[in-house]
Amino acid sequence: MILDHSRKMGVFFVPKTGSATVCSLFKDYSLDENIHNHKDLSRVIRKNPDIDFSTYQFWAFYRDPVDRFLSALVYQRRAPNFSTRFLHYFLGDQALDISCLAVNSYSGWSSDQQAMLESVSLQDFLTSNFITDADPILFKNQIDWLNYSNVTLLNYGNFASEIQVLATAWGIAVPDPLPNINTSVKLPTDPTAATLDPATLQQIKDLYRADYQFFASKGISF
């Protein structure tokens, strides 16, 4: 997260909403905290119990819950820092060690390793208890970060224009071209919201019922 106590301002990083790119914009900005982590306001308050954060202004990007889920699943599956746990959960002792492999490409991966990663289907994931058992931060509802009156919501769907809003508020420059950081391998066979059958789409929406209720209360639809 980004935190500047002198100006009483901060930025929350909701997973899979471009947070690594946003974080990179502040590399030359003097801050009390500039870490690509995913703390929400409740955790910040616990760490700083003597500060009245109700007087602060925060910003955070939000994203269509289904698109965010699918993006998180790609990253969970193919980024070694996340997928080692993912694979051992689904494959147990059959899972190959991938911890030393590149995060953002299949360079150096064997065909067996690639096939192993792709063997866990979307339906396998949805019918498992992985989200409950592993509690991965990638799949948490966005309201954990957004449901505060002093958080300005920025639409990931309009990232290029919304990041200018954020940059103007902070007085920082946005590079051209805008960097695309911390992406993961994407394949033509990856599911999209448009290719999901209605039952699967509803399964995903049910995971994010709290998000949909929150966004509806803000007049936001997807």
C-alpha cells in the first residue's frame, strides 16, 4: 500500500487491479510506506492504533468481480510464488517443484510442468474448498479494501484515465507508455466471462455476492 502521513493520504492495492503498476509510479515519491502488499484499512489501523485514519483520504481500484476472479486464477495457477501451494493442494505428492521457475513466462518450463499446471480445470477449482482452506488473498472480496467512506473508488475498466485521476491528486507523473507489471502467462484457451456457461458464471458471482451488493449500493454495475 501507499501511505503518506504528512498529507493524510493513502492508496490500497486490491489484488489483480493493476496494483504493481500503480506502486511503480511512486518509486521516487517520499512516503511513509510504499510496499506492494495488500493491506486493507483494518490492518493499517491495527498497526497504527494511535492514528485517526478517518481524517485520511484513500484511493483504490476496483474491478468486475468475474474478470478479477479469472485473472486471479490465471495468476494463482501460473505464478510459482502462488502456484506451488495451488498444485500441492490439488495434486498432492504428484505435484512437481516449480518454485524456481520464472513468474511471468513459460520460459524454462518443461512440457510436463505446463501440462500439470493446466490439468486443474476451472470447474475443479470452483468445486473444491481451496478458497476456504487456503484463504488466498487473491480471491478475497473487494469490500475488504473498499467499504470505507473515505476511499475513492477508481474503475480498473478505465485504468488509463483513472490512473490520471490518482496521479493528479498526488502530484505525480504517469509515464507514457504506462508499464504493465506483474502480469502472468495467458493462453488462448483461458476462459473469459464471455465464454463461461451460465451455471459457471453464477458460481463465480455467488463467491462475490458481498461485492455485488456493495457495488450496487454505489450505483456501479458490470
